[in-house]
Amino acid sequence: MSVIHLQYPEINLKYKIEGNTRYVFDSIRKKYLVLTPEEWVRQHLIAYLLHQLDYPVNLLSIEKQIVVGRVKKRYDLVVYDQHFQPCLLAECKQPDIAVTEQTLYQLLQYHSTVAARFWVLSNGPDTYCASVDNGKITWMDRLPSKAEILGSAD
């Protein structure tokens, strides 16, 4: 696995503070969320996908509930292809939590329900990406392009 150091774009997150809690406005989900370190990573990864890689915003799905076995879970981020099939599955951790095998196992649990061709594991500073093709996992040195996500030479 080779680490990818993403250069996040400059983004203007909309914040509000209530009491001692800071919230960030999620422009995709159209609501304020508690600004946890993990949410900071998720918001910056989303910005990277939208602004650096030009992914279509309507293909992103954030923190949706799924059932893994009999347990309800929430994935961090799924990007769909042009046929609205899961294409990229991402798991985000806060920056001070290392991306480890345990992070990969968590993503693999979600993958059992939301099978995707690309996996992304990120804690902000360190990001890993793999492509999955017929059970063969290939670790990449970059995130997939818009054309790879859409399955075309767009």
C-alpha cells in the first residue's frame, strides 16, 4: 500500500457555534453537522473529489445506513457510476487515528453490502486507494479519475 498525500483545495466551509459545539454546513446533505475531526476529513475529501477530480455532485452519497449481517452501520462516502451502481467506497478516520488493517476490515464489512470497484481509506494526511477487479486488489498511487468513475473516456 502506498500512501497518497492529497493536496486539499481551499474550501470555505460554513460554520456556526451553539454553546460549546462547532457545526459545519454540509452542502450535499443540506444541513449542519457537528464538526468532529472525522467530519473535517470527510468534508475535505468530498471537496477534493468535487473540485480537483470533477466528480458529479449528484453521484455522491454520504453517511447512509446499511445493514451488514444483521447490524445497522453507516458508511462514510459512496460514489456511484453513471448507472447509479456503487463505484467508490470510502472510509474516513480523524487525523490522529492511523489508517490500519482494522480500518480496511471496517471498509470490507461495508463492501460486503455496498460492493464498489474502488476503495479509499483516509485520515486526512494519509490516504490509500485500491481498485478491485474480479477479486484482485491493486493498490494505487492516486484516486480514480472522473472517467474511471463514470466508466467512460469523459
